[in-house]
Amino acid sequence: MIRQIFGFSIKVLVGMVLLLFYCEFLVYYIKQINCTWPTMDPSKVDKNITKSIEEPVKIMVIADTHLLGSLRGHWFDKLRREWQMYRAFQTAITLHKPDVVFVLGDLLDEGQICNDVEFDYYIRRFYDLFKLPKDIQMHVVVGNHDIGFHYRVTPYLKERFDKAFNSTAVRLINIRGNNFVLVNSVALEGDGCFLCKPAELELAKIAAKLKCSQNMTKSCPFEDIPNYSRPILMQHYPLYRKSDEKCSDFDAAPFPEREEPFREKWECISKKATHQLLKQVRPRLVLSGHTHHGCTRKLPKPVQDGIEITIPSFSWRNKNNPNYLLGVFTTNNYAVTKCEMPRENDIINSYIFGFASWLFGCIIYTIVLRIKKKRVLLAIKIE
């Protein structure tokens, strides 16, 4: 009898370990392996742009990781969310092996209020969770939770983040002929502040470089002119829109949240800043975050032949079905897709089902043992 109980205990322990292994490791591979790199449509080639002879660049984009600090959130919540993001991110890198990873702001949840000691701890945690092989680049744009909304940003907070994550207000990155323009959304207030004025000047300089590379005139005053391709604009805030009401993506905000009006410079950049950005950069694609929900829409004037994709939060704390974007780019074509990660409720249901099965097995085994014991006692009495 003791041997039977011991054997059953071992089986139960193994079953629980397997359940834990499935819910905390294997499920990420099962879900994410279904997502593959998108294929470019030849009919969407921009015939005005010469195709580069280089290989297409493959990018992965995430947003709003919101690593918890010491003030907001329970320690277990912090531990749980960071493990989920670590496991999902490392699974994505293993499966997809992108050339570049972009993070669209709000890396930290309390970056704008934490002290230097905690900020240093933030940096170590971020690079531990989102560790990359040496052959994969990472580029980061800043979000309002990293340095604060415009009204509370200080030079110190900005410089601290820029130094830690090698970020600047506006950057032009050319990868295999593809131009990526990274912009600090918080610097688009247009009030001439210490943050905004340099960003406006750098943006104008980048716009001039892009125009020079497109026209290739001898009067260009720049030495480092990139090969021209219509840029991909990346920032934390979405471009101006009234709300998410017209967003019909599978990861869009739920009703009635989807119908709530957006405030300029809070949920999105202003209408004026949107027009100026599109006029200067003339992107073929805009990628943004901030809202924690997905949305795909056509670009407004003065650019109407491109799209904006808002990428939801990468953290399960902000969304039940977080995801990330994979994109393949050449100088005159591109294709993108969103990759789903395990849903929070699916993992919870797996635990409930597994535990219920374990409990049911225990009850059945106990009943069987009692029946066997009665039979043994009855046999002894008969003898």
C-alpha cells in the first residue's frame, strides 16, 4: 500500500511539473511558431524607387513593455509579467531571428519618477529580459513613461534615458538601403522648449537629406546622404486621430474604450505635428505604440498612399492578447504581419484544467485504493 501511494505521488508530481513546463515554456513555442515572416506582394512594388541589390531587412517591433517599478504593482505581478515577456521575446528571437529589433517607447513604467539607483536597476533588467545575440541590432524610441509627458520632462531625465538606451530625439537609420526615421513623440509640442527645438531642427535636416538623396542634385550640402527609399517612421505616440472607433484589428481596443475621444498630445500627437511630420518625412509606413491596443489605418494628407500600424503593449498586464510585428523591407516594397502570443486566459484555463484533472485523478485513485483495501480485508475474513 505504501509503495502504491509513493508511486502515485511521483506520478502526480511529474504531472504537475509537465503542466508547469507546458504553461510557462512550451506554450510560447506552440503559439508563436504559427507566425512566419510575411511575403512581399510583387504588385505593390514602388516603381519609382530602384530596388537595392542587398538582401531584404527583417525587423521585429515591440512596444510598451512597461517594466514595473517599486511603486506600482505587486512583486508577484512584476515577477509574472517579466517572466512572460522574457519567455515570449526569447522565443520570438529563437524562431524568427530578425536582423533588427525596434522598441517603440514606454520601456519602463516608472522611468519618469524613479531615482538613479532604481533606474540603473531598470537598465539591467531590461537588457536581461530582452537580451539579443551580438548579430541582432536593437533601436529604441522614448515614451512618456520613460521620461514623462512634455510638461514634466527635464533635461536630466531626457539625458539619463538617452545615455542608457543610446537614444536621441530624432534619428535617421539606413539599413540595407531602407530608411528608418525614429522620433521622440514627446518633443513634438512645437513650443520651442529645450526638447522640442533641437528635435525640429534635426527633423528638418533629415528631411533635407532625404530630399537630396531623392533628387541627387549637386547642390546637396550633406556628406552622409543615404540611398533614397521612402522612410518608415517610428515613434511612441500614434499620429493624430479622433479615436480608435474605426480600428477593426483583431487586437483593437474593446468597446466602449474604442469610442473614447483622443486628446491631442496625450493619446496622440497633435494634428499640426502630424501634418508637419508627414510633409517632411513622407513615409510609406508609420509604426507607433502608446495606446496598448492595435490599429491599422490609412495615412491622412499630405501622404495618403501609406498606412499607420499601432502596435499593442507587449505586456500581459496591459492586454490579454499582446503581440509583436514582423516586417520584411526592401527599398521599394515591404510586407508586415502581427504575431500573436499566448492569451492570458488560455494559460489560466490550462492551469485550471490541469489542476482539475489532477484533483479528479486523486479522488479516483483514493476510491480505487479503498475498494482494493476492502477486498483485501474481506478476503482475509473469508480465509
